Amino acid sequence: MLHRHTLPLLDFDLYANGNSQEKSKFVQQLGMAFEEIGFVAIKNHYLSEKVESVLYQETKNFFNLPREVKMKYCIENLAGQRGFTPFGVERAKDANQGDLKEFWHFGQYVPDEIKKDFTYPANIEVKEIPAFNEVGEKSFKLLEKTGKILLQAIAEYLRLDKHYFDKFVVNGNSILRPIFYAPITKDPQTAVRAGQHEDINLITLLLGASAQGLQILDKHNKWQAITTGKGEMVINVGDMLQRLTNNKMKSTTHRVINPPKEKWGEPRYSIPFFLHPIANMPLNCLSNCMDADGQKKYDDITAGEYLIQRLKEIGLA
């Protein structure tokens, strides 16, 4: 049975600019939501509704380009980390069919003076739509700024130094992914818009999608449909943060289901920002997240090693 679930809604500004009492309350509410649900919604973040609106419009403009134009931006040997990825390439782990989506990747914008210290591929410019490149970069930086502040609140909840994550996420291997789920024109059989999965990264920041479909699997093994309001952003824990916290914080299984048949003709757009750290960040379980018996649930690994392992599992590498 499907239930409809409204996520806890937190005011981001109370942590970014509030007094000590407001900041402390935000930290506790965020931490508890990530322990119990793995998802939360926030409002009053750094990405304005105006910028979000432009980002969605330019995203639609890109995906409306002819297929042969979009395929010019599908670059081999990049494991889909920049540019365009066509339908059916990415799949959920252990799935035997590709998802019913195509997407674009904006990556990190490293300052010229330190580019030599990183091995990230360059971002790809869409010549036909300059505004898509411009709003992509602007949105990337605003979402990264929001994510960095959220990780400071997470660090406080975990009783770490507030700036524990800063050195790992500044110039980290983050990805902004505009996604297009095309109208369904024939029986998809077992294929879905996005099969059930967990995100790879530390945290994901999801802008409001253009149509319903997102569901999370709750602790009672029931699918919950997620609804949010205008200007709200969904934040969820990724596997890297779950691993780092020895399962204290929950990387919740989620999916995007196909619409009812009468709505197959409706497209869906979604734009998640996957906040990744730099490759050499250790994901070794934190000592203060150990159980009473001191057992850690995962072997030591770096973020870069883990990312490569996971990209292979989902068909991008």
C-alpha cells in the first residue's frame, strides 16, 4: 500500500543566520530526520525561486533540442561525468534494464590557479543554448554553498568540529544533474523512470520536480510518495555519509515511478545536486559513531575508490 508522506520542513535561514538557540534547534531537527527518515525538506536556501525557474526553463530548452544535436555532447570515456547521457544507459544497481531518462552533468568549477591539482574533466559548453551553461554554473555554486552549510550542521550533530567537512567538499567532485523523463509512448514493461536505489554521495539537494513520482521506502518497508511545496528543496543522505557515520545516518532507498497510464504523455523534469567530496576523503567509520561494542560496519575506503566502484555497478563506468 502506498502512503503519502510530508517531510519535516526546516528553515535553512535559521541555521545560516539565526541565533545560537535557533541554530541548535535546526541541528537537532536535521540530525534526527537523517537518522529516522534519511530525508528532509528545507526552505529559504541560497537558490532563489527566480534562478530555479530559469534553470528549469533552460533545462527544457536543452532537452527539446534534436537528438542528433544532444548526441554531439555525449562524450566517450568520461563515464557520463560531464555532458549528455542518453536514454537507457544508467540503471539502478542490480537492475537488468536502463532507466527511462536522459540527463546532463555539470561538474565542479575549479579556479584556474589550482586546476593542476585536480583531475576533473572540463565542463562541456552547449553552443546552441549559452544561457543553459550560464544558469548551470550559477546554480551549481549556489547549491554547493547550501550543501556546505548543511554539512556544518551535520558535523555539529555528530559532535565533530563544525568545519570538519569544509576541506573535503570545497572543490569536491560534485555533480548537478538536470534530468528529462520523456513521455511514455509504449508499454514500458518492467522499465521505470528511476529504479529503486540509494545515492552514492554525501548528501543530495533536490529541486522541486515538475511532476510527481518520487517515493521513499520507509522503515516499515512501505513506499511513501513525497510531496513538497513551492520554493522547498528535498535533502537526503547518500551512501558516503551513511558509511562515514557507521549507519547512524540513513541512506534511504528511493525511486521515481511511472505515472498512471492516462498521464504517460506528460514529461517530467528533475534537477538533483549530488554533493561529493574530493577523492582522497577517507570514508572510514567515525569513532564516535561506533556501537557500544565498538564494531564498524564497513571497511576503510576513500571517496574516490568508492565512487569508481559504484559507477561500475550502475553502468556508467
